[in-house]
Amino acid sequence: MSGQDQTPTDSLEGKKVVLDEVFVSAIRVTNETPVTFSNFTKEQFAPRNLGQDIPILMNFLPSVVTTSDAGAGVGYTGIRVRGSDATRVNVTINGIPYNDSESHGTFWVNMPDFASSTESLQLQRGVGTSTNGAGAFGASLNLLTDAVSEEAYGQISSSIGSFGTLRNNLKFSTGLLNEHIELSGRLSRINSDGYIDRARADLDAYFLQGAYKDDKRLIKALLFGGHEITYQAWYGIDRETLATDRTFNPSGIYTDDEGNTQFYDNEVDNYKQDHAQLLWNETLSDRWNANIAFHYTRGRGYFEQFREDDDFSTYGFTPLTVDGAEVNTTDLIRRRWLDNDFYGTVFSLNHRNDALDLIFGGGYNRYEGDHFGQVIWARFASDSEIRDRYYDDSSKKTDFNLYAKANYGLNEQWSLFGDLQYRTVGYTANGEDTGIVDDTFNFFNPKAGLTYDLNRNNNFYLSYAVANREPNRNDYENGNPKPERLQDIELGWRYVSPSLQVNTNLYYMRYKDQLVLTGELNDVGAPLRANVGDSYRLGLEIDANITFSEQFQWRPNLAWSDNRNIDFVFERDGVLQNLGNTNIAFSPGLVIGNWFTYSPLQTLDVSLLSKYVGKQYMGNIDSDNSVLKAYSQLDVNVQYLWEINRFVDSITFSALINNVADQDIVSNGYFFTFDDDFSNPGTVTTVEGAGFYPQAGRNFLVGATIRF
């Protein structure tokens, strides 16, 4: 069975492309492109797909670090690639942008169990190739949803595990009707209490697809989305609490009238997101192929908070006189709403002959978002009215890009790659956090490279790429942010044979005005960033797939990097200081992954998966108080296929034990500084603080999939 295995190939020609991959062919790359990448297929992640989010399933890919707010991979999860956080990883689904237009983040919690409808994904590290949406400053991740199934099937999957985790889904396909039409879909529900106290998640999702294909065209219409209700777990805990009560969650804490500590039971994030996509691929001739897609995303929801003794002025309340005393604070419950629409089109035209692979493409997308707040209960409501909005902000963003890219084979050994993209972004917003914003950005992003095929097993590549990127909404909280610019050089070697595949690459990423994480969070838990003048990331990545026999396979990877702010200036104790070259926040110098699979039977796989993440700083001043300690993780994954071929086709049993060694892992946190000029009048002292997000100790998930 070897579900984790890559399909072996004996040369760099690779395996046959499936029909549905035409929808991502404009933005995906192959071994003949000078871009560093990893492919990850449904067969590879299926044994571990028991309800955890896509970032957690990607944890063992090269240069990848993942984290989970609730500590167990269900709910809010995050990913970093080469030290760059999710706001700098460009994500597309079937070539359509998924990153939130304003925050640039990717919120997988809004699409629960989406891995169950993902056919494959490709992670391009570095700038990658031109794509749609926000520019890639750490990586590009593109997902392809379920392929058209020629055969009808029904499938029921269930899994249970630690912390009350329960996942159920139902999938079906009609197969090809009249050899042209297929209807398929999925319904999912995931519930989990979380490792962190009260960090429960109640998640529902759906995926519906209609497809038509004939000799010249493939058309898909998709509707998918989700509804998440998660108890907030983004506050983290301080160092002392980490040592004494790792699962403590301060969210919703307040003191009742008797002086007892209580926790508000509905301190939740409640959000719905629905996506519609229409994808059309047309074969125009033997050499010409075209794609066009239209999309619409509707998002709406809020997070609810109990606020103790909050100021009237925050909500526009008029002070009251109660029993002869002025009252200007109150306990209250508030909801902070997002209501947004995102729509547009993406397109590409591909010409291919024996020597040339040429693609023209682009996209136009528009975002319209409302941000507003409501008080739904207050101990003293003053003169407020029901459904009053204590703030009411709006924003709009347009994003247009055009690109042309070509891979030209000079001869049997040398090929040239070129990629030119023009992108223009317009952003307007108003709000207390952003101020009045009316910015337009025009970016030119050139890329060039060459590939040398030494023989049918070895090739080498060299590329140079430029990327530019606009600030996100939160960046405006720190003043007047600048757009950032990246120059990325990649030098790589690939070796492919039936029993051994090796990818090795060196990279140098030089930034101007990089928006680095400061380590701080804003009042809604979003990471804050600030421009630094010059910075760089220098690294070496090695990954391999070694097949010892039909029973044994080993997939190791290693990423070493040096990530530095150049001549970083920081105000400490009221005095500006040049700290020299400091470490960039959240950028470990060493990340190692291993994936060892033993298949004693064709129907049985046993995998050991390990991860080591080196020491990280959560800020940019190399403070000992900002250190995230190195950690290691070992998981065990078992999958057994029972083929019945009677009343059911098969039953697949899966089991996953995470963190077998029960390590105390802290994969994320925050760091802040502030000036204290009260303790010692006349002097300014810089005070440091930190928070941490502990991950679960030993925990498990087991499941079964029945296929009809």
C-alpha cells in the first residue's frame, strides 16, 4: 500500500499529470523549472488525515514549522516556512487566492477537514513562480481539490482521539454519468475540547462539486465552506504559569461579585465562510490551452468577549450618576464583527511545443470588508441603544496582476526560464487601528533562471527572483509602513532514480524594508510587524526519498539557515542603540524532519515521523527573555487496508500517536517591551515580557474509513 510513498520514477521526466492538474498548471512547477519545491499528495497525507488542519499535516516537510493555539492541531493553526509566517506564504486553491486580503493570513479553521477534499498540494519555497494574490515572501502553497472520479463511490470516515476529539465525514461521487458529468461532495463535522483549558472547537464544513469533461474541455463548479465556533486561546501564558499550569487559559477571566475567579463561557470566535468557484479549461489546439476561473467568497462572523470594568469612552457611553457617584466604567459583553466579500477572476493561456512552454496569465480581485463592534450586554448601558455600533469601519482592496513566463529548451541539456509579473494594489481603509489609508502600490516582479540536465538522473538549477509586497492592515497600527522588497537567489541540484531521490539547494534571500514580526500581538491576538532596513536569510536545504526495499522507505530532510537583521537599531532604557546583526524573530537556525516507513505487508504501513526545531528568538533584539527553546517531536502513524469487495469495497484503519516521548513542546509565543518611567522617576527602564503557547504532550487519534 505504502500510502506515504511518492510514486517512484527512474528519471527527471516524473509521472503522468492527472487531468485536473490543468487548473494549477500555470502556477505549479516541475523538475525542469529552477524553483525549489515539494509535492504532497493525498496518498501521502491520508494516513495522518484524522481531523487535524492542513498545516499540521505539512509539519514534516522541509523548512516547515507549525503550531496550534489549542495545542492539538484542531482549531486555529499556523505555519512558518523558512522563518516566514503565514502572512508571507501565498496560498491558492485551484489557482484562486485564499490569503485574507487585509491581514494576509490563512485561516484554515474556516475550512475544517479541507484535506479530505484536497487531491494534492505543492509548496514552493522562496519567491517561487508568479501566482495570484499577495506576493510570496517565504513560500507559495497551492492546493488542488478533488479530481474527477470516473467510478461512483460512497465513503464514511470517523476518528476519535485525545481531548474529546471527534471527526466524522461523508463523501460521495456519482462517477462519470454518460462519460461526461460527475457530481461529488463531502460533509464534515469536527469537535474537540483542545489541550488548552476550554479551547474547544465545534467545526462544520461542506464541499460540493459538479464537473463536465470531454475531449477538449474540463469545467468544474465548486461550492465549499465552513462554520467554526472556537473558544479563544490566543492569549498564551507567561513563563511562571508555563512552569506550573501548562493548560491554563486566561481567556474570558473575570471576578464575580463575591470576589471569585470566573471564566465567561461564550468567549468564542464564531465565523462562517463560503466559497464559490467556476473553473474552465479549454484545449484550443495541440499546442494551445486556456484556463479561466471566476470566484466569490462570503465571510461573516464575530468574536465575543467579556470585558471587566471597561471605560465608557471606548463605547461612546455618557457617564452616569448612580447613588450619588459618577460611573464611567462597566462590565460588558461585546462582539467585534467582520463582514466581507471577495470576488474576481484569474486566467491563463498556455502554448507548448517541443522547445517552448509559454504561459500568459493574471487576475483581478476585489475585497470589500466591514469592521464593526456591538455591545450585547452591559451592567451600565448608559444611553446606548440596541445594535448600536461603537465603531463602524470599512475597507476596500483591489488586486490586479499580469504575468508572462516561459521555459525554453536550448538543447537536450540546457533550458532557460523567465517570468515577468506586473501587479498593482489599491487599498483604502478607515479605523482607529489603521487611521485613514488610501494607498496604491505598483510592483514589477522579474524572475529568471536556468536548468542544466547532466543526464536523465541529475539536473542543476540557478534562479534569481524579485518580489515586492504591500503592508497588511495590522502594519498600519505602527504608523506609515513601507512596502517590502526581496531578492532571492536559489542554487540547486536534483537527483532522481528508482530507489533514491535527492533535492539539495542553497538560497540567499536579501530584503529591503522587510516587515519582520516584532513578537508583539495587538488587542485581537494578531502578530504585529515593523519595517527593518536591511535583512537576509541564508540557508541550505536537503531532502531525500530513499527506498531500501519494498518494505523500507526513509524520507529525511534538513534545513540550516542564518537569518539576520543588519545593524538593527533599538531604543533601550531611553537610548537608541545599534545592536549589530541580530536574529530575525521566529527563525530557527536548524529544522530537521524524518519520515521512516516500514511496510511488512502491501496492506500495512507503519511510519515513524520525527521533527527537530532549533532555538528561536521571539523578538529581534536577541534577548534571553524572548527565547523559544529547541524542541523535538516523535509521532507514530499506522495504516491498515482491509479489502472486502463484497457489501463494502474496503475499510481503512488509521492510528496516530503524536509526541510519543511526551515532550514539553512550546512552538509559538510572543515577546514585548515597554518603557517604565514610574518606578525610578527621572529614568527610563526598558521592561521585557513574554508569552507562550504550549503544545499537547502524548496524544492520539484513531479512525476508520469505509468505502462503498
